[in-house]
Amino acid sequence: MPLETVTTIAELRERLRPARRTGKSVGLVPTMGYLHRGHATLVDRARAENDIVVTSVFVNPLQFAPSEDFARYPRDLDADRSLLGAHGADIVFAPPVQEMYPQPIATHVEVEGLSVRLEGERRPGHFRGVATVVGKLFNIVQPDRAYFGEKDYQQLQVIRRMVADLSFPLEIVGVPTVRDVDGLALSSRNIYLSPTERAAAPVLSRSLAAAAEAIGGGTVDPRKIEAAIRAVLATEPQAEPDLIAVAEANTLEPVDPKAPPPAIALMIAVRVGRTRLIDQRVVAVP
């Protein structure tokens, strides 16, 4: 069926009502648009596992600090629609800000602990904005499954905890990070990189690979793992580390080298020029 574009909550609920009556499953892919091959992978997974696929395209102002790039964030709904149609999405939900927030919002969702450490320390309020809009989308769409990229690993863990704590009746599906041929994780923000910055950016994935190799060799001391990441990043003059986190994969608590967890999450944020890039790997502890 051809891709439909819906811009209001009422219209989307009306469009999904027949599917609900006939017992069809609904998969949701929440995005902020400017879609790329990583998003396409999420849609492909949703298409394979659900009868109806809804993709939201909404740049959420609640998750941007005043100093961040809300106005500058890239947008191209026509290109997004083309990609979504090619990958079999049924509905794109592209509401204006006034539809999602018709009045200043007074109700927020905040996952304590997970939302304020690591990336949450650098971006206060960011995960509260993420959890609030995702919770709102879950209420609007009422999906059976929702799909998120593992590149935003802390975001994925925040959403998983929110769903568990608030008893949302849906499954959260994490999808592995999609990378370019040189290892750079695909991101809508990559468009900001100049040619020389783009050539420098794969240092993020190389640094995580070095840390993963160290863990595979038996290193579980978080200080040594972080040092392995920093050593690789230091080889690239254009890379300025902002966050290097070595954490227990499920809880994002600090790693205790005397009682290492089954898996370690490596999460980094690095400025390359003016652009802040993130990447992650989850590594099993041998």
C-alpha cells in the first residue's frame, strides 16, 4: 500500500483503528527525521515483524538545551518519505510542534538515575525530554513493538526502564548500529562534517575497537579500558573527547573490576570540529 502522511493525533488514531479491530500488529519507529540507512534498518526490522509500520518524524524541542542545535537540526520530509516508502512503511506521522505540545507542557517523564548520569550530566534534561516524547508517542500509537538504534545506547536503556516501570504493553527492540564502510556510525549529524572532519571521524569506532580488544584480552579495569579509548582518540588532532564511559551494560552503573559484569557498555561523545558525535559498543566479558 502507498505511504500515507498523517499530521494530527486524531487522524493517526482513526487510521489505526481498523487495524486494532482486526488484531493486526503495529510497529513504531520513532525518529527525528533526516533519515539515513540506519533508520532504514529499523524500518526493515519493523516491516519484517509487524502488519502495520508507523514511523514518526518529529524534531522534539524538549530534548534540546537552549545552547543546542534545535533550529539547525537538519530536516527534509520529502526525502524521508521517499526512503520510508522504499522500505515499506505504511504511515509517516509528521506532526508540527503545536500538535504535540499545544500548550507549554506541565507533565514530564523522568527515569531517575539512568537519566542523570553519563550523557545526562552533559545534557541536563535531555533524557527527560526523550522519555516524555517517547511516552507520548507510545500513548498515541499504542504499538506492539517499538524500534530504536543501539548507537544511542543510554537512550535505549532509559526507554527500556520507562517501559518496565510504567507497564507499557509493548516490546522494545534494540537494533545494532549501522556503520559506513570506514566504521563511522551513521548519524543525521554527520552532514555537518567538513571533508577533513569526515575523514577524521572514524577514530571514534577505532577507539572503541581498541577497548573491545582489551576487554577480550581480559582487561576489566575501567581505568585501563578508558585509557585504551583515549590513546586512540589522541592520535587524531581534530577529535576532542567530551564523554568516555565504561559501564555495566544493563544498569550503566560503574564497572567493579573485582566483580565484572557479563557485558560492558562503552559509550563516547567526541567533538570533531563543531559537531558532537556519539558511538557505542557493548562487549561481552570473557
